[in-house]
Amino acid sequence: MKHSFVSAARSGPGGAAPPPGGRRPRWRRRKDARPSEILDAALVEFVERGYAAARLEDVARRAGVTKGTLYLYFDGKEALFKATARAAVLPSVEAGEERVRSHTGTARELVTDILRIRWDRVFNSPAGGILKLLISEAGNFPDLARWYHDEIVVRANASLEQALELGIQRGEFRRLDIQQAVYLALAPAVMAGLWKRSFMRAVQPPFDPADYLENWIQTFLRGIESRPQREESHA
């Protein structure tokens, strides 16, 4: 029955042929696209205004829908924010996970790839504004910050943790506190992302982003690389 219904819908009323070019009616395309259009609009509103100041009616207006239509897809502001964060951030998280699964080179190369993925999200992507929002408003919305940390940050960090563990096992990296190393590795990217969305709007940046990226990665890798132990001199 479902197949017959879909076939009939594609043929049009009474089995009529579809319009020239096989295009679907505009309302069908709009309905299918609405969730992603709402999420795109929500990302802009949340990043520009912050969580507290963002209004659902402004999101709906930017997406070209009514506020009532927005509620057909999302229960409220918190649900919309979580869906927006997932849509904006999880693709890069999944890219890091796939890189770990498919990597066949050195651990150093794997760590480099993962750090570049994180850089693209934190510094280059509009999704980096989500992190700034949560850092600035975590005190007022601790449950939201906790959700983001537990569902997204922990999962994202796991890929880097696995890459570091691989390097230790292979002898490429010295033994270290992996969880602490992850936060040390990511801090420069977070700082650059915050700078871009604050001071960089008013003053010239104190660094070239491309040079900063390379210096950050190389400095971190040199700090964790395995070195032959030197015998102590007993002179």
C-alpha cells in the first residue's frame, strides 16, 4: 500500500504525469527542507545573540516560517539549541572518529589530522560560535553546558585520546596523562576561536591563522614525542 501511495503521489492526481523536468511541487520541497532551514537560522541567531537573548520568533522569521511551524519540529528553545549544536558540530566529530578507524599511517600523522579537524570547526566554521556561547553562558545555563560537554565534548575528545594512546603504544610518544594532554592540545585552538569572535572584531589579529595552526601542532607534537633517556652524569 505504501508503494502504491508514493507512486500515485509522484504521478499526480488521477495518475497524471509529473510536471516537465520531473520537479516536485514547491510546497513539497519546502516541507522537506524546513528542518535544515530552521537549524541554519537557529545557528545564526544563537551565535549572534547568545542563548538567553535568542528568540524563537526571530529564528522562525529568519527561516521563513511561522513560529507555529517551528514548534512542529522542535519542542522549544532548549530542544532547538541541542538540535542546532548536533547538526553543526557532530559532522566534524564523526570525521575524527572515521579518521581513527581508517588511519594506516603514524600516530603523529593521525594526531595532526585530528587537530586540523578540530581547528576547522573551532576557528573556521560558524559552529565555533557554539563553544563561545557556552563558555560565556555556562554559569546561567549549567545544565545546557553539562549536556554539551557530556554528549559532544567527551565524544570529540575520544578520537584524540585514541590517537595519543596509539602513539604511546608504538613508542612514538612518551608516557603521559592522556586526558590532560588532550586539553593541553586543544587549548590553543579554543583560545584562537574565542579571539576571532571577540577581540578580532575590534583589533587586528596578533597572529596569522595559518602560521598559528602550524606552530600549534608542531609545538604540541614536539612536547609529547618520545626521546631516548639520557644517562645522568655523575661527574
